[in-house]
Amino acid sequence: MINNELMQAQGGELVYQDLSPAEQLDVKLDIIDETIRRRELSRLTEMEIVPFENLGLPALEEDFINNVRLYKITEMVYKKGEPVTDKFTTVFNTLQTYKSSVFVVIDSNGKQTNFYLGVRSNGDNRSTVTLGDTLKNTLVGHFPGVKIENEDRSKIAALSSRIAKQHNVASVSVVGNKKNDKEQGNEQFVQGLEKLALAMHGRQFTGIIVAQNSSSDEIQRVRKSYQRLYTELSQLQKVQLNDSISNSESKSKSFSEMNGKQKAAMIAGTTSGVIGAVVGSAFAGPVGAMVGGQIGGTLGGLLQSLAPNAQVTESSSSSVTKTAENKAITDMLQLIDSQLKRTNEFDSYGMWNIAGYFISDDMSAAEIAASNYRSLMNGENSGREVSAINSWRSNFNNFGDLTQYLSRFVHPQFVYGGNVLTNASTAVSGKELGLQLGMPRNTVPGMPVIEHAEFGKEVNSYQLFPKKSSDNPKERITLGKVFDLGQITYKTVELDNKSLNMHTLITGSTGSGKSNTVYQLLNELHHDEIPFLVVEPAKGEYKDVFGNWDDVNVYSTNPNIAPLINLNPFKFPESIHVLEHVDGLVEIFSVCWPMYDAMPAFFKEAILKSYEEVGWDLGSSTFEGDEVEYPDFEILAEQLEKLIDETDYSAEVKGNYTGALTTRVKSLTVGLNKFIFTNEQTSYEKLFDENCILDISRVKSSETKALIMGLMVYILNEYRVDQKSENNVGLKHVTVLEEAHNLLKNTSAGGESDLIGKSVEMLTNTIAEIRTYGEGFIIVDQSPSSVDIAAIKNTNTKIVLRTPEANDREAVGRSMGLTPDQVNEIAKLPSGVAVVYQNDWISPVLTMVDKANVKVSPYINENPTVIRPIRESRTEIIKAIMEPWLQHDDQIKHEELISALNSLEVSRVNRKLLSIMIATYTNHQGHIIWDESSIPTLQNLLIDILSLSKTTFDGFVDSGNPDTLRAFVQKKTKGIMKEQIDEICSVLTMEGAKDGN
């Protein structure tokens, strides 16, 4: 009962005392406003908590088994630019027709925050398994890639137990609404739950947001109640007033001045059916029936009492009648009208009664979390119902019942007035539910959130012309599985073999899975019996993966690692013209060595003269001799020196040309290079028709690496041209160019000369055109922006793994037609995931590349190339050519002599002469004959073999001390007896020796 000074309740009606009609109207309008706006929500702490057992729920374990499903969201995945809030709305609205509740649990220990999504069955005729599967499957369907863990009942019970033991609770009643109507991306969205988690970092709390749906009958009941109330109030919107003189005095107390119990009593005793409908809609089952039935009074009686029922007037002989609009009623009608419009939205999206509860051992943590949540959810139209926060401590009466409700994920109930019950929830449509229950939009500790750009869901190709289908697996290469929004799907990604001979680009940063991708392709090609060549200038890993296979040849630039590669850049197939070959060689060297001014012209002329020097007719491209001979770098160095000396350039320019050309050429005739660049050539068939790995990772000079790579491409092209049988054949062979920027430089990015750019262009054109012979190139590089753009454009299959650098992503992204979001996605790809695109695909596809089925084991060099020690080599050669003086019992084998000769650093003329003498020695069973006139030739050979300069030799002779020469010969040789050294010294000092060499 409320204050007797104001009113008395008699039979469910109010008798107002000492209030004017206007004051009575104000009080009753306040009552209606209190109910429609749910202003009682701000006074929940003044109400008694209904005992938990009144709810009639089963025992805890039985309840969780039969009624509750809980899912832990461990990772959230969104598409770029998708309407996230609307999608969450759709997810939750799948449960609209079920008698159920949806709830979100935010559980933070202060360091990381876990997010849970749950569903609770509130009816007996719907399987909770169905509810859980519906929620889970819809979430996965709308957010592919989301990672969800099913929480078993033991974990649910543990979470429930922690909630029940907390000592402080703060509830939030708020109608969630967007702060603006513009669609915002996740970066701009400011109402996500991650803001709450970040604001609460360092504080322990648990948040529970519960949304309970209402039936269509309840929605209809609310609508009819609003309609009746609107109809009755509209009659009082405008009234006629008579001016009069009145003397009266009244004693009143406004509704707003009453305490909570008084207001609850008045509303419980006088409010109409609309209040029962609105308040009752917040409950389900027997509770709803209780609320709807126990709110007393009738609508008609209340509105009739709003009309004036007393007047005390003094009238004069004249009066004035006026029509006035009651603004309070007008505003009330507008409020009711807006609520009616909301019921239309309820029809489409459902009506949900939602509230947030924040629990902690620290009251400040609970209240701060509640304040943050309310602030996040408040929007433009949140004011149509009261936004309120209520707090309870553990010393509150029946506090244990409060936490018991929350531990079961249901709204706590409170005694509103008399026997009327209420709770902290506000009515929202399913459209607003997506905002209040939506998962975080950005990463927080404990909950990674990833935004993915959308790629193709499967491989789809343009079919402008009918294609002959084939079930032959050799026409396809299995690369991996489609990777969609963070998840590996069951769809296989296969590459068309016929497209591989239009070349492939593979790029990605260190650790992105680039090597495994190449391994997978080569393994598949090997199964399809398509041979490959790998040119590897870095790491040297391929030989450990494929080198131990029986049908794979391995070559290296280090004889201790693998058999030594032999390259003769000056050799060419018969169908190639010598001048054609020379033009290509000049371009290769121009790519690898910086050249400027007239250097390329000098270099080309020196090469031409080198061919002429050994007997080639350049015009007819024929060799004038019995056995075809090709020049080498020693001859080229000699020709360069002659040409430079014959110019009229200044000494400085000549010095520059000598340093840029001659010195570089000579560097290829010493050290390991002299064993690589030889007159011999490793079999073209082994290099280009069989599986082969060329490991040049031990070469330290980037120029030499580029030269070897360029020569391999050029020699391969000439070989394919020479061997061609038909044009535009299918894929017959694949060449892998690792670290392709060594050869195919992006000259525009590095400020290189136009000459290098032209040469690179020639190489890229060569690679582009060689496909007609069935040759496919796989260009592999970490940085696509370092590779010539033409080389990238000429690849019709592109496999792009994680590439963090923006310029690299842009370079390759433009060539694939990617959107800006897709280009940015490349920087975030997990290891092993690649953007894959072939020339006839409709869209690129993200692919998780299969782990290559290969075994990594150290390569075993079973046939090492033996490079003889230089002292042993000198000894064997000297023993052979001085056989008449140094007679020995056993004939030295021809192979050993050739190996020894290859180890010596002697002039080209003497090397050729020694080759002839070795052949003579072998043919005559270890004998050789010198006549007296040939002794100077022998002396010159000995001096060159012993690396004895003319100045040093003259010093030995002029000193008159033979022991110095003997000591020198002994130092330069190995295992020669004293008598043999004396014979060597004797031959060296014979008359005429000083005039030799």
C-alpha cells in the first residue's frame, strides 16, 4: 500500500485524496511511462530476490545434460568487408522459433579472456542437441574458419561452480543500438566486445549476457495492449478549457517523489493489461503467467479516472472556452507508437529479453565491466527503455540465489510489487541481438580474430570452347587442398600439366613453405615421368631431397660435394650458326657483368676472333680442320688484350676495359673455375633429358652464379631448338630456376643500365619462346619485385606464399588480378598456404600445399671428381714427357695423365702440346722420343709446368749454384729421387734453355 496521505487502494482501484485533476493525470501518466520505459529496472536492488528453487529447474547435472550446450570460441574469422553484425543476427535468429535462450560468457583471469557461446532449452518438446547443433552449424556456415570447441558437462559444471562462488554482481539493462547507421568494417567498429575485454585487462571478472526469446503469442499480446492504450489516451490528447476564477488549496505528492515500494504498489494495484503484457513478456512458462495474471486493474477504469472528476469555480458573467493539447499525452502517444513499430520488427526478427551480468570477487571490477558494456551498447535509439546498472554484494539478502540463477545461465527474478515478478532484461529484436551478443571484431589476449579476404571456393575454369575431358592422372598435378577462411577443405587443387609449359612463378618469404611447394611439384612431375632440371644457387638442399634417387643426376661446382659440372660456353649444336651463338653469349655476359660504352662490342669482337683463332670460318659456320675445336677463356683473354692494346684509347680507358673484361675472363681460368669451364661439356642428355640437379650454392661470386645460370638457360634453349621435332608440344621437361633474381634482374627497380635491361629482356623472351618445345620453367624467388616484371608476366601459373613486403605483394598481385584486400591477405598467409592461379581459372584459389612425400637424407657422392694435388700432377707429367731421362718400370695410365694435366696451370699452347705428347706416350706404351732440336720445346714445357718465371730461372742459372734450382724442383714436385731431379735440372740448363719461354 502506498502513502495514505495520497491514496487508498479499494478493490483494486485508487481513491485520490486532495489532488487536483491535473495532478491526478500527471501521476497516472507517470505510472504508464514507468511501465513502458521499464524505469523499475533502475531499482532492482530495492526488490526482493525470488528464491532460486521457485524456478523449478532440475538438479545441476541433469539440467546441463538435458538443457544446456556450451561452445568455446577459440578463434574468430571474418571476411573483409562483410556485414558482421547482420550475420550474427542471422545466426541467433535461427533459434527464434524455439523456446530457448542464447547466452555469451566472457571469462577473464586478468591476463587473457575466453569467450563462450551457449544455448539453453526452455521447453520440453525440443531437443537440446538440435538447438546446439543448429547454433553451432549456423555459426560455422556464416563464419567459415571459426574455431569452436565443445565444452563437456564437466567443464560447464566447473564454470558454473566458479560463477556461483563469486561475491559481487552487477547487472546491465540496456537496449543495444548502433551508434550510427553507417555500415562499418571491423577496424572502425567501436561496439565490439573486444573493447570490453581490453578495458578490463588486468582484472578478473566473468560476464554473462543472456537473451531469452518470446513466443509470437506474447508479441501479439504486447501489440494489442499498446494499441488499446493508444486508442484510449488519444481521446485525452486535446481538451476544451473554460477560463474561471478558482480558489483552492491542495496537498499532493508527485509519483516521482514516491519510494520504490510505493511505486511498485501503485503499479501493481492500478496498471492495466498492457503492463502485464510488457512486463510479463520478460518471462517464460509459469513465471510469465504469474506476471500477466497478477497485475491488477483494467485499462478502461484507469483511463476513465484520468478525466477531470471535480471542479470548484467562481464564474463571472462572461467566460472564454479554449482548446488545448496535452503535450504529456502527445509525447506518451509518440512513445507508444514507437513501441508499436518495434513489435513489427519483433514479428520479423523475434523478441528477445536480454540483460548482462558481470560477476567478480572485486566489486569495482564488476561495476567497471557493467559500465563499459552499457556504454558500448548504447546507441541512437537506446533511450526508448531505461538503461540501468544494479549492483549486489554478498551480504545482500538471498544473494546466493542471485548467483545460483546466473550459474544456470538464466535471468534472476525479483519481486516487483505484491506478487508481481520482474527481471533485469529489456526487450530487443533479433536485429539488435547481433550487436549485443556478437563476438569480438579484433584480437584480444586469449581470442585471436582474423580477417580474411575471400578467394575462390574451388577451381573453376573458363570453358569458352569445349575441352576434351581426360581421366589420365598424368595430365594433372595435385598441389593441395582449398584453404578457405582459415580452414582446410576437402576440395583438391590440381594444376593442368599443359599450362606448366607456359611457365610457373613460385614466390614467398623465408619459412613460408616455398621449398616444400617446389618439392611437391617435382615429386608429382616425377610420378608423371616428366624429367626436371634444378639450378640451385643457394642452400644446396635439393640434392639431399632428390639426389639419392636412382634416376637423378647431381652435379656441383665443388668436387667434394658432387660430380663436377663441365661447361663449355663456346660449344654449340650443329644446327646453330656460330654467329647466332656468339650473339647469345654476349647477351648472357652482359646480364652477368656490368658493361658500358663500347665494352659489349669489344667483347663480341674478341669472341669472334677467338673462334677464328682455333679455325672457324664465321661466315659459313664451319671448322677448318679434322677435329672440331672450340675456343676457351684463355684464348678469349688473349684476344681481349690484343684488341684493347690496338685501340687509340687513353691508358686510363684501356685500364678500365682491361679490369672490366680481361681480368674477369682470366678469373674463369683459375681456381675451381678452370675445372668448370673446360673444353669438355657435361652430356646434354644427362642435363636436359634426364632428372638433374645442378648445385652451385658453393659459388661465392654472384656474377659467376648468374653466369652459370644464364649459360644453362642458353645452352638448354639451343639444345631444344636443335632437337625439336614439332612445335607446341605438351609438357616434356621442367627447369627450376631458384633465386631467379640472380639472372632475371629487375633493372628498373635497381637502377641498372639499359644494356643489362635489354639483355634480361632477351633472356625472358628466350624463356617465353622455349615453351613451344615442351619446356616449362619454374621461376622461384623470395622477392618478386627483384625479378624482371616481364618474367613474371610470362608465367601463366602463379603460386604465391606469404610475402610480407608491400612492393613484392603489389608486383605479383597485379599480375594475378587480385583485389587490394586479396593483395594484403598475402602478408598474413600461414606457412604452406599459397595463392594459386592458372591462366584459365576464373579466380585465384587459396591452397594448403600438400606436404611433399619425399625423404630428406644427406646426398652421397658415389663418384667424386678427383682433382690431383698439383705436386703429384707435375711429377706424373714430367715423368711422362721426360721418359728417356727418367726411365720407370710402370707405364702411367692415360686417364691419370689427363687428370694431372687438368690440374696444371699452363698456357693454352703448352696444354695442347702436352695433350699431344700424352697421346704419343700412351700410343707408344709409355715411351717418348725427343730429338736434339726439340730440347728447347721440352725446356719451355718444364718451365711452364714448374710455374718457373723467366726472371727466377735466369737468377738460378746466373747464380752458379745448382743447389738452388734442385731445391726449387724438389719443392714443386713430389716423390722424385735425387738422381731424377739432377736430370731435370740438367735438361733445364742445356744450352738454349734461356732463350725458351
